[in-house]
Amino acid sequence: QIDQFLPRGACEHFSAYVVRMKPNQIKKNSYHKKGEELYYVLSGAGKALLGGKDYKIREGCFFRVPPGIAHQFTTGGESLCMLNFHSPPVFNDKDTYFIE
């Protein structure tokens, strides 16, 4: 579940989301051509596949995903909740490309 913090019209320089994942869930592998992302893990734990490398993530982790880097998130037995910021703004119909 991805919830947008700000209305689209207010997102001139960045967009902000809360990303919530249930246990044993996968967020599809995607990338952005222009958007740079910052993530902060609010709660839970999981794995991040960033540019082909696996990383364990947990509460308190903060990381950056540069433009063009494919990223995918997976949870195990725990849920995961993250803050996610994009600059310039990224939406599901703007600068989001999924990898099959």
C-alpha cells in the first residue's frame, strides 16, 4: 500500500509517500529515469534489492536510490513501513518504469 502525503498539485519539487508492506510481500522491481529517492524505514524489516545488490533493511535505516537504479522490496515474517521522498516528483503514471 502506497499512500501519497501531499496532493499532486502541491508536488512541484518533490513527492512524498508512506509505503506499507505486509509480511511475505514483494514490491515490483522498478526504476525512475529522473527521480531520485530517499527512504527512511519507520518500522519493521525486509530486504531491498538496489541495483542488483541485496541489503537488509530495518527500523531506522535511511538510504538513497539514484535515478536509473532498479529497486525492489521484499518482506519476510515482518511488515515494513517506510517514508519515501522523490525529487523531482514521481507518480505511478509519471517517471515510473517496471521491470518484468
